[in-house]
Amino acid sequence: MPNHLDQAPTAEALSIDTSNMYTDGVGTEGVTPDQVAALSKELTAIHNHIQTDTRHGLNAEFACLTLHEQMRAQLGEIKAMAAEIQQYRHVLVIGIGGSSLGCKAIRHALKPDRRLANNTGLCFIENIDPYHLEQIFATLNPNQVAIIAISKSGGTIETVVQYQIIRNWLETELGKTTAKQRQWLITDPTTGWLREVAEQERLPALAVPPKVGGRYSVLTPVGLLPLAVAGIDIEALLSGAATAASACQSAVISENSAMEMAALYFLLETTKDKHVSIMMPYINRLRLFADWYCQLWAESLGKRDSNKPSVSLAGSLPVRAMGAIDQHSQLQMYLESRLDKMFSFITLGQWRHDIPIPEGNRGRDWFPYLENKGLADVITAEFFATRQVITETGHPNLTITLPDLNAYALGQLTDLYQRVTIYTGLLYGINPLDQPSVEKGKKLAIDYLKSH
């Protein structure tokens, strides 16, 4: 039952090949079309519930699936704010988890150099590592620094403490008045410490829609503002997301890639014991996208069914691998260890920046198969070879092909995986939007600080 998003009304839509997830492609380790069809009634009910819910826009439970429409009204304000921030050479984006990973992933995919074309560089301040901040203070000129602090709750402890420290550094070096002119906040529209700071100090601030969780927030100001500062076409990003959303409107599994992928991931984990889900891009710039996927998948699906507290329904463990790098590290285990894995390959339909392999007498003698080839030919051959051996070993796998590496394609990929994650969580019978155990860990950390 292979499905293709290129049925959407644009030649630039990504395509999905799911054939190697089925028994016809991978043998007995795959699932059958009948197994997928058996989920039709349940998935249709899930799909209809989501469709009805999302009519409420940003007030919907699944508001994250409406962002391609709802955020367009804010593009003017976001772009204007980005233009102000671009006058500074170093922009410190302070956030962690969902307040950082998605934005960082898209920035790395589209603008991988830290120093951007407009001479403004984004530096992501995430982990609370004193050595990292010490290096920032030692190497950056405070006259060239601006801050974007991001926390949906306004009280994320890692973000709060680093924002306070960097604020204090700027105030010490530049004075309070000048330091205030270098700060932009993204947080809850009405509550939380960051919102209070914004109102009391009259700092420019954008709102995170209250119904959108951090790991689903890259298409809100959380991601859109820093990406606009980086010079990325955020309008094209939303247009790509809209294309993916449009291609997933049908309640028929064979016509809805998000529904089909969710069914396959769910069935392979619950009926075929595929407890490890490996994302393996063959595009180096998507390395951090795989990191974002790992957070999205793990935090959304790694939880128990509240109606069956004694039974763990932790979903599949997400793992990042990079082609062709991890052919020389992880692949050995994939080929000779347990058949408990499934793969999602991501590849590129066309490489706009290929580099030809120079011809030389000695090189021609040793590597005649490289004649008239470029780097893109080699990595494409590596992908096809690895996918074939993975398939022959018995690991179910699907392939997503991006038509190009641009904001439009990344918007499609982002929206698609958010939809797939939500469908999959609802198939498990859990809430894919919360993270109860993470919240417990945050509380325990605060309790430890209070008692020591």
C-alpha cells in the first residue's frame, strides 16, 4: 500500500515509499495490507476527531496542526521584529528542548553556517553548562549581542537561570537601559515569569499559543522568529506545512500518508516487536532534524495507557543514525543483531550543489567506477545499497524523498511528522501532547534546589 504525498497539487511535494514496511517488500518481518486495513475504522474515528477539533484553530486541542494557517496573520509582526534583531552580530537564542530543537534543526538544514549571509549568527544556549557560558562571555563582544529568550511556561529553570545570567552580563557591560534594548521574549501570552518580565520592563514579546506544546511549536514564533532572523523564508515554511496538511485530509488510509505511517509504526511495534525506530537521513544537513524527531517521538509516545497503568505502552525508542557516516559504526549491529528495528530513510531528489570527483590517472586505475561521477552519485549509491541490505536482513523501512532542500520541503516534513506522531499516540490510547514524567523530573529538581 505505498502512498505518495506528491499527489498534492504541486510538483515540489515530497514523496513517501512505504513498500518495504509490508510483507511484499521485506518478508515476514513486515505487516500485511490487511493488518493496516483492520485499523481503518479506528483510524478514521481518530482522523475525524482531529478534523473536527482543529476547526477551532488555536483553541483546538490539536492546535499544532493548524499552525500553517493560524500563523500567517503574525508573519508581518515576526518579520519586523526579526529585522530589528538582525542589526546585531550575535543573537543568543536561550531555550531548551522544544523551545530550541525544532528551530535549530531547520536552521541547520537551510543555513548551516553559524555566520549567516546578513552577518548575524545564531548561537543556541541550551544546556546549563557553566563552561559554555564562560566561553560566550570570553569570546563575544557584548556591544554586538542580542537575546531571544524562549519558554512557553515562562519558568523553565534552565532558560530562566541562563537568561538571568546573560541579562546581568549585558547590564554590567552596557548598562541597564542599553541592555533592555537587546532583549526579545517568546512565552505564554498572559502568565509566567517571562511574561511578567516583559510587561514590567516593556520588553518586546511574542506569544506561544497556549494549546501548542514545546515540541510541536517550531511553526509558532518559537521557531519562526529566530529562523526569520537567520534569513530563512518562513512564509515558504508555512506553505510547505500547508501542502502536507492538504495531502492528509482524507479519512482513507491509502490516501493519507500520516494515517498510513502511523498505522505502520504502530503495528510493527505492537505486533512485530519493532521496538527501535531509527531515522537515517542521507543528507548531512538533516542531522539535527533527526534530533528533533527523537524528542517529538519519545516525549509524545513514551508513556503508559492511563487505563492500563500496569502495562507499559512506551512506543518505539527513537534513534538517530546518519548516512553514510553510521554505515561505518552502527550498521554492523543493525545487520547482525536482533530484528527489533524499523527504519525511516530520508534522501534528496536533487542535489543543487554537487561536486565532481576529479579525474586522475592513478585514481582512474583504482576506481574506474568513479569516472564522470560526483559526490551526490556516491552518497546516492550508498543510500540504495544500505537500504537494500537493511531490507534483505529483514528490517522494515520507508523512504521519504525531498524534492529539494529548502524551506518549503522542511515545512512539509515538519508538519508530516507532527501529524504522524499524534495519530500514532492516539492509536496507542495515550495523550501525545503531554509529558507527565518530564514534569515530575522538573519538580524534583526544584525540590532538590530547595533542600540543599
